[in-house]
Amino acid sequence: MEKKISYEQAMARVEQIVQALESGETKLENLSDLLREAKELITLCRKQLMKTEDDINKIIEDGKR
């Protein structure tokens, strides 16, 4: 994943991948590529969530001072 995408875009793509896998119509040749893409997207989402959580915690801590 070289280009920056939003959390929402990444989650929407993960949902598309899950639907494709659940449909049973995914060709075996595409399976590993889809799983790799989903893994990268999930990693990106986790990083974005962790950053947001850190930002929120900093704001809360600054408010207590």
C-alpha cells in the first residue's frame, strides 16, 4: 500500500475483500493477493487507531493540567 488512504476507505476495502472471500467466487489464484491486501489494510487501520488513541490521551492529559 503505497498511497495514503483513510481509515474509512481501508475498512470499506477490507469489507469488500471479506465479501469476495465469503461468496466463494474468488479464484484460487487471487486468494493470496486478497489476503495479503487485507492484512496490509488491517495493519494500516490499527496504526491509525493507535495514533488517534495516543492523540486523544494527550489531549485528555493536557486538559488535566
